Amino acid sequence: MQTNPTHTSLVAVGDSFTEGMSDRLPDGSYRGWADLLAARMAARCPGFRYANLAVRGKLIGQIVDEQVDVAAAMGADVITLVGGLNDTLRPKCDMARVRDLLTQAVERLAPNCKQLVLMRSPGRQGPVLERFRPRMEALFAIIDDLARQHGAAVVDLYGARSLADPRLWDVDRLHLTAEGHRRVAEAVWQSLGYEPEDPEWHAPVPPTPPPGWVMRRTADVRFARQHLLPWIGRRLTGRSSGDGRPPKRPELLPYGELTP
């Protein structure tokens, strides 16, 4: 990997993780690690261009159908691809199909950028991770294999102890906080060969007194009402939180310039 490179463009492909949930800005929009990364890269390269095609709730098949060809056609220096985790969280998941679709995506994207970046997604400590851990690790084995075959970089967020800490996850227990996204941006930044700004991004968060029983139960009830039950409802009805939602930043434009 080149040390302290200069990249002229970035295209981010994926789902809610790449869209930036739950790094919420004051106006209610989401920022996230990809926006943070783009800002750093733009500071190194005047005229730097950035597109973010990610849409929350997308499965890997939808990412391949709706985002991959668009991203490949942009000819960016760097493309990030994070997908497949939503598939592993479904009650039924065909891992062979996930592998085939990820292979299609990587084979399409790798020849059309200077550096493809893949990720082993972070996992929050708790029963949800334990239940789906075998599928997640099968997904990460696929990603590692594809990276070796196609010269992609792999950012190991799953192995970072800091990102397993529940304190870096939003109340929905599915998305990182602003601090979590900052650490992911740092991890990708370093994977691209830039000089670290936070060499200890993966270090555990300093300990704090654990919340009391009442606070934990109150949080559990709020989580079930506001997030878990709506999520189950969407699964039962075949809906997605991203239905009808356009990509976050669909055109490869100079950083800071927004599409209408």
C-alpha cells in the first residue's frame, strides 16, 4: 500500500452502515464514516470528488442491482463496498447466494478503480451478535477470500475491541454512534496508506460505571418499542427502511457540492 497517497475521488457503496446511520447531524440528516473519510481526503486533494450510493436496509442483491454498475462507471480512485450483513440478519439466509453476489460485485468493481476497499463489519457485544456470529464469520471469510483474489484492502472492524463496546452503538443497537463512525473513518484512512491521526482507534473505550438495573430495563423497553417491533414488522411484511429512498449522494461531484 502506498504511503501518504493522494486520491482524487471516492465512491461508497452499501447500506445503512455506509449511509451513516446513526451519526445524526443537527438538521436530522446522517453523516457517517464515509463522509468523514471524504472530508479528510478532500483536505489533501483540491477538487476531490465524492459519491455515496448507499441506502439503508439494502440486501446484497439490491446493492448489486442498483449500485455496483453505477459505481463502476464512475471510475473513482477508491471504491468502498460494504454489504451482505443485512442478509445474514434475516431469518433465512442463503450464504451461497450471498457469496455469488459479492463475487459479482467485486469482479465488477475491482477493475474499475485504483483501490477497492472491503470490510469485516463491526459487531456489538450481546445476544444478537452471538446468534448471528456463525453467519457473520462465514461472510467475512468470503470477503477475505475475494480480497486476496482481487487485490482489495480489507478493514477489520470486527476484530476491533473498541467497536464491540455497546457504548459506541446507538439506541437502536444496529448502528454506530458518531464516535463509532469516527473510528471507522480512521481505520479506512489508515488502510489506504495515510498517516494515522488516531493510532489507537481500535483501543477499548475507557471504563465507565455500568448503568443500573432500572436504567437497563428502561432502555430495553424503549429499544423494543421504537426499534425492534418496527424492524420485525418490516420483515413480516417484506418492507425495508430504504424503500423509495434515493442514494445519499448519487453523483461523483467535488466534495462539499450537493446534488439537488
